[in-house]
Amino acid sequence: MPRYTVHVRGEWLAVPCQDGKLTVGWLGREAVRRYMKNKPDNGGFTSVDEVQFLVHRCKGLGLLDNEDELEVALEDNEFVEVVIEGDVMSPDFIPSQPEGVFLYSKYREPEKYIALDGDSLSTEDLVNLGKGRYKIKLTSIAEKKVQQSREVIDSIIKERTGSFKST
């Protein structure tokens, strides 16, 4: 079974292909689907169908036609790049070395923090955390609760360990 290594926005994805008659467009969509699946905010997309992209070989930068069959257009284990419309090529791009390919994506690490205190997390906060919109920090109250929990666990372990020694 042929497989391809596809670069999407800084991520390398292994994409196996059951049928060489599938197209370059299929490979691009499948790579984008896998990319979205592994991002907390789906990479900023609502569906694979909305993503416009081009596919090209990493070595030599050959642009591929989305309608070409994979068995005709690519070799097994070839490295390809999915370039998403609107993304900008990094100046560090080295076409002949797949490990040197970088794209700047629209995704940005969140700047805002949400403080977890152990009592006031709302459903909306939880959803936004899941979408990667906040970084997390613990309040001093939450840190004390964690420390108290740890002390309880340590005392239980100590108590159980002591009882095993005496038997």
C-alpha cells in the first residue's frame, strides 16, 4: 500500500493510500482532515471542504494537479506539501530538504489566560479551553487545594505501605 508524507502548516502527516487511482486532491483533503483532527480548534477551519489548497512536491517544488491519479503523479513514500490558500511561505523553506519546509499558519498561541480556582469554571470556559483560546494558570487557592490533595494521597500511601510491612 503506498503511503505519502504530507506537510501541512508545520505538521508532518503520514497518509496511507488504499488505492493508487485516488487523486492528488484526495491526498490533500485527507491530509487537511488529519491536520484538523489533531488541532484543538480544528486548525481554524469548520470543515475540510472550505479549505482551498495546492499540492506540490517538496523536492523540486513541482506543482501537482489535483485531478492527477496518485500512482501516476507520485512515487511511494514521497514527501509533498499542502499549501493552504492565505498561508505565507517561510523564508526558511528549503525545497530539496523536506525537514526544512515551514509555513506560517493563521493559528496563533493564545495570549489570554484563564485562572482555574477549582470552583468557577463555566461550560463556556471549558469549550473555549478546548478550542485553544486560553492558556491556563492556577490561582493560589487552587494550588493550595492541589497541595492538600497531594498530602492526603501521600498519607494514604504511607499508611498502606506501613500496614504491608507489619504483615
